[in-house]
Amino acid sequence: MEASGSDEVDKLKTKFMSAWNNMKYSWVLKTKTYFSRNSPVLLLGKCYHFKSEEENDPAPVGSGWAGENEHVVIYGNVEEFRRDFISRIWLTYREEFPQIEGSALTTDCGWGCTLRTGQMLLAQGLILHFLGRAWTWPDALDIENSDSASWTSHTVKKLTASFEASLTGERTPKVPPSILKEPRRTGSEDEEGRNELCHRKIISWFGDSPLACFGLHQLIEYGKKSGKTAGDWYGPAVVAHILRKAVEEARHPDLQGITIYVAQDCTVYKADVIDKQGISAGLETTEDKAIILLVPVRLGGERTNMDYLDFVKGILSLEYCVGIIGGKPKQSYYFAGFQDDSLIYMDPHYCQSFVDVSIKDFPLEVLKASSREKYPLFTFVKGHARDYDFTSTPTNEDDLFSEDEKKRLKRFSTEEFVLL
């Protein structure tokens, strides 16, 4: 009887906290960001200089951090920057999605921010792989120019319901269609159509559904192998390994040429990366895999060590950077760029309504945003890692994490301040 009563209390507590978090994170305040016209703005390897907007001439980079990336094209158009930023996939708290197995939760408000930022990190990697860094969403500025001041999840819910009501009820198969199955077009329309289908397919992989390979439900399942459950807060280091497992276990044919390497103890072992790149996962192919390299690292103690700021900006200026996740304890953000010493980020702490990505032409609008002693962040070492075996496949299919991985993951406290 006592156990039954305790379960009822826990369920009531869960429902109360979910309701409170839904209300707490439903308000989106319209804020304005002020950029300097005298300093370049870097966004995931692309440089924009607003000062030359009316001159239509490239402006020189006046900072020393560019280093080897001085070849990056510099734009003098504010609209191009806005289009680029809005084209990034913005994943936030959601409510009223299908119930997470083993819990009563239908929302991730208050606890899923690191999983969301991890999804954004992986989404950018997939955009780079399938569409390239030059791609931008054609409808980006249409969203930015619309007057969508202060939305609550209720407003979004009505928008989604209205959109769905206007459809004929036709639904696509639950498995996202292949990029090769688009209608025939000609010239630039043909390429734009393929890119749009690919864009939607990538987003569908992150849907809040048990069927989505990188959706919240699947990520939580992989998190269970490291002792995490729905409702727990996930640290960036744990999320890195969860993302790796999700990519390794993805069965979609378009994802077989991608893998993730997670650095151990802030060290990238070159031979391990080369070995992982050549893994064919049983496919009859000799092509190398594309690798997303993740490096979990803690920058400072109680607070961020500012000595690392230039290095962080250097990473964000790389052409193939997929971004950085982290922030305050139990409050994760997705960092995508910077101007001077201010970082540009996307915030997952907004509660929006569930979007059913199985619906044909599902709305994309709600998935867009508008110590003094220095230590190396990570090192490159020749040879193989010997302390831990993260690349071997466990013999027990029910236990995706090896014993060494479990020990490794337990070392990371959820209170740690980590950037990835």
C-alpha cells in the first residue's frame, strides 16, 4: 500500500511540475540584439561585416583571430546574415508530444535543454553533410519579416491546428521519404526542390516521436544505458555519447555514411579517428565515412575561464564547425557565432507545441529562430586510445554501452560546466 501511495504522489508531482514548466517556459519575449557595424560577425565559419553593407565590397578582417581562416568570404549584407541564422534548425522544449515510455511525461520542459542543444549540434552537422555550408533556407526572410512578436505555446498550438485543418488529411509514410523520390523539376527549381526535401527529411529525423531516429524519445532510450531517465538533466558529455550511439544505431540508408567520434579526456587519437572513418558497418562499400568530431571539455572551475575565449572564437570561425553546446549548470545553450567578445547562441528554453513531422508539408516556421595558467583544450596524439574502448560493439544487444563507457559516463557530474 505504501508503495502504491508513493507512486501516486510521484505521478501527481510529475504532472504538477510539467504544468508549471509548461507555463514558465511558454512565454517568448521579443528582444532586440544590437550588433556593431564596426566589427565582423562570425556565424559557423562565415564572416559578415555590416559596415560595408552599402559599398558591396568585401571588407578586411581587422582582428588577429582569423588566422588560417582569412579565406572565408566576407559579406556586407545584413539580410544575408539574417537568412543564414534563421536557416539553422532551432529545437526547443515541446509539450503534448507522445508519452515517453516508462514515464508519464509528454513534455521536456525544465530538463531537456541539453538534449535539445545536442540535437541542434547534430542537425548542423547533417546540414553540412547533405546540403553544404553555402545552403540557406529560401523562406527564411519571410519568417523574419512577419510580425510574430510574442508567441506563447498556445499561439503556436493554434497556428499548427489551423495549418493541419487546411490540409486534406493526406499523410506521408512514417519512414521519411528518400531524397531521390521528389517530383521532377528542371534547372534551378529541380535543385531547390531536392534541397527542400532533404531539409525536411533532416528535420523529420529530430521529430518528437518514438520513430524518429534522433528524436527525444530515442535519445532518452540511449540515455537509460548510462543511468539516465526521462526527467533527469543530461550533461553535455553524456549527450555526446548518446548522440554517438544514436548515429551508430540509425538504420536509415542515408545515414550509413556518417559516424561520430567523441574525444576521451580532451584528447583526439588520430588512429582511432582513421579507423572509425573506415568502418563500413557491414555495408558493401569502400567509401570512407564522414565524421562528426565532438570534444567534451570543461572551461574553468566555478565559472568560465576567459583565457579560453579566443580559442572558442577560433573554433566558431572554422568553416566546418557544427557549433558549441553548454552554458550554466543545468542550463544549456547552442553557441553558433560571435561578434567581438559576445557569443551568438540559440536558446532551447522556450516551450512550443508538438509538431507532427509525419504530416505532409509540416510547418517549418516553429523550427527556426530568429585560472591565469592556460591548459590545452584538447591535444592530438599519434596511435590508439588504450584506457577505454568506445568503438567496439557490445556483444549484448540490450546493453549498448560497454562497462568502461558506463564508468566513464558516471565520472561526469550533472553539475559540471562543460562545452562541447
